[in-house]
Amino acid sequence: YLPTRLALVRTWIDLAGTGAIPAPEAVKNASPVLEEILRAEPGNSAALISRGQVQSLNEDRKAARRSFEQALAANPRDAAGLKEYGSLLFNTGNTEEAVNYLRQAVSIEPYDPLMQWELCVLHAFTVDVAGASRECKRIGDIQPGNPMQFYGQGYLYLFKGELAKFIQEYSKAIELDPGDHELKTGIAS
């Protein structure tokens, strides 16, 4: 019962994250389910992580930070919690602290391309050429043929203002996954 309810909450979070539903709708649907879960199991780290994500969707970053800290106090080696907290820290301008949490997440789940993606994109957004190249390449090492390695490199070139290289990297990603309409939209915009 609990895993199913948490999966439902994750679905609302993911739908909002991709823009399929508005964030307020995800918050409205997920919040009561999470509160019910946390009443029954106040230390459930997965539910606390999800609550932090919902609070982030609701732009309540202070509350999200508290939820992620509670989740990590309950389970310090929760890679998903470390990743989400690292992402929140990066999005609030705490880059060095974010790198620390993201590296911990990757050390726990070294073969998870989604964990690696967070480091790849962090370095791309900060225009750290060596870091982005290393971390994005690692995605391809983990999972050959994964277009995210080129998507991340594309971000790097976009933020550097090198549009020809941006298009070249995005084109490689599209070649690997021609059905990914988000990549095609990214090139067109």
C-alpha cells in the first residue's frame, strides 16, 4: 500500500517536472497523500524526499531543505535524497555544497546515469568545461548510447555561446534517440 502511494506521488512530481501537468496541480494532489504517509511513518526517507520535491515545486525552498535534511538524517546513504538535496542546493546558488551532495549520490549509485546526469548538467550550467566533459562522458561510459551525455555537452556549449557546437551535440543526441521530441524542440528554440 505505501509503495503504491509513494509511486503515485512520484508520478505527480515527474509529470510536473516534465511540464505535463502544472506544478500547482501536482502539489495539490501529492501533498495530502504525503501527509498521510508521514503521519503513519514520520521517518520514511522516501516520503520525506518526495515532500521536499513537492515543496520545491511549490517554491518553498526553506521547507524543502528541511525535508531533505530530515530524509538524510533518517537515511544518510539515500542516493535519491542526496541527489535531490544537491539539486536544490545548486538551484539556490550553493554550488560547492551541491557538488558535495551529488558526488556522494554518485558514489552510492555509480552506475546510475540519472545520478551522473546531475553532475554533468551542474558543470555544464557553471560553464566548467573540464568538469562537464568528464561528467557527461561518464554517462556514455555507464550506458553507451545514452543521449544524455550529448545533451549535457550541448548545454555547456549553449551557455558558452557556441551555438554551432550546441547544435552538433544535440544532433548526436537526436541521432541516438530520434523519438525524443524534447531534444528536437531544444534545437528549434
